[in-house]
Amino acid sequence: MDGLRTRVTQRLGCRYPILQTGMGWVATPRLVAAACNAGAFGFLAAATLPPSDVEEAVLEVKGLTDRPFGVNFLMDAPGAEVISESIIRQNVRAAGYNRAPNADLIKHLKNNDVVCVPTCGAVAHAVKAEKLGADIIIVQGSEGGGHTGNVPTSLLATASADAVDVPIVAAGGFRDGRGLVAALAFGAEGIAMGTRFLMTQESPVPDSTLARFLDANTSDIIVSRALDGLPQRMIQNELTRVLEGSGAMRRLAMALRNAIALRRETGVSVIDLVRSALSMRKNEKLSNAQMILAANAPILARIAMSDGDPAHGYLPSGTVAGLLDDRPTCETLVRRIVEEATNTLNRLRP
């Protein structure tokens, strides 16, 4: 157990250095609370909620667990300030964020004792995140689901741990205790898992969609730019085949429809949506076409992850799904990881 106490567990107040990531449509209050009750640290997904509903979701988590947890959101999205105030007002332990970190928001959160935990996909981004005030940095390698780079987790974690002084959490490809020990050897002080928690009993993902994850082989999990012009790791399905065979105009037309649907889902104004898109284009150096296509991911993910239509929705997945064939409870999953990690550490000791 002593080998599993790190700066991550100290700063977040969790028993084990295992983080459940803030997956849109998946990281609901029930899943977050179950992960925390099991000794991990869960992040509530706020990016797919109307900002005005985030505080209610936070209160729901609090009703299910007395353990600390975090909220994950997009700092360049409409309503980021509203979400930040909810985090502060409810004394949420940590704020997770990724693209376009906002220096003023980060400072405001830190001034109110919120632990800031960005996710990065490159060493240079981790260095910048530390300069902006990050307390812990999740580095996601190419094995991770959703938007991804091309650097494997093993290389990204070691290089990032060497480049920054704050603790690193490795993400992308983790599922068991051996992986946790490997991450510690890389120089990380914990692991973050999305796909593994997605495939638990407390996950809200419908059975029809979970079946695609359980049936997937590693060869079925691909990286495609067809969804929004940026590389994303996902399970190949009917939707991706259609998108990859479609012309640019058809994909743009779909994106415009999804942008309208996204506005309805989040309750933001057209002006705020445009401002967010322009900010995204600037910070991520997107083309106009990529900026428009960005609306595809959240709506198409909802179709699969919430509505239960895995043929016509987007299935973001880490490569690790190809090795998973069960749906444990969060309690069983975390206990299994900790026991295996402890046994592995004991075996490695002289």
C-alpha cells in the first residue's frame, strides 16, 4: 500500500492513485460516486451539460459519496465561468480541463483552493500547463480514446515526468495493476482510465453500445480524421465507414445540423457558440472546416453513449477496449487493480 501513496493521492484526497476521467455522456454522478467510493478519484463530465445544470449534478454526486471528486469542463466553451463558480461554491476538490486553458480561470480556481488538473497530449503542452498553474497533469498517450496524438503513453509519461515538477498521471492503455506499476516506473504518480471505467456496472452507457466495446478487437479500434478533421481514436462502425466515404460538403452539412443540436443541448446562445468556435480555431490552429466539424463529436457521441445507437453514433475508445471482456463494479475493478499492483510491487522487491 505504501508504494501506492503518491503526491496525487495526497493532493486529491483519494485512497489510490487511480483517476476516472470526465468522459462526456458517461461520467455521470452515479459513475463518479462509485469510482470515489471504491477509492479512486472521479471526474464529473460537465462539458455535455448545460452550465446551469452543473451545480445540480455536483450536488447529486455529493448525495452519493462523501469522498472528494472533480469536475471536468472546457475552458473555452460558453458557460465556463458559471461552471467554475459552481466548482468553487460547492468546494469541489479538483477541476479538470484540456484544450485552451484560461490563465485567469486557473488563477481564480487556485485562489479558491481548487486543484487544477489539465490533460495534455504533448510534453510541450505539459510544460505550458505547469507554467499556467497546473497542480497535477494527466498526459494521454496515443492509446487513449477520443482526440489523440501519435506518441505512446510510455514515452509521453517518461518525457513529461522529466520535464515538469508537478506530479504526472499517465493515461492511455491502462486497465490493471501491472499497468499501474508500469506507470509508476515511468515516473508517473498515478493512472487515469476512461474506457475501463466506461465498461463497469455503474456506467450509464446502454447495453447495445457496451456490446460493441465488449466485442471489439484491438484491430477494430482505429484513428480517423473523418469525424472532425482531427485524429480521434474510436471503434470503427457503420458511421465511420459512411463518414470516411463521404465528401467534404456532406460532412460539413452534418456538422451544421449537429451544431444546432449542440446549441439546444447546452442552452447556449448562437453568439456564445460562435465565440467558442472562434476561440477553438485560434487556440488549436484549426481551419474553418475543422472548426465547423468540431460540433460533430459531442452530438454523435451522445447518439451512441446516451441514446444507445452504436451504429449511427461515435464510439470513442482507447485501444485497451480490445483486451476487455467483462463489466465489473467500480469496487471490484479498483480492488483488483490495487491487489495486483501490490503483489507486483512485492514480487519486484529484492
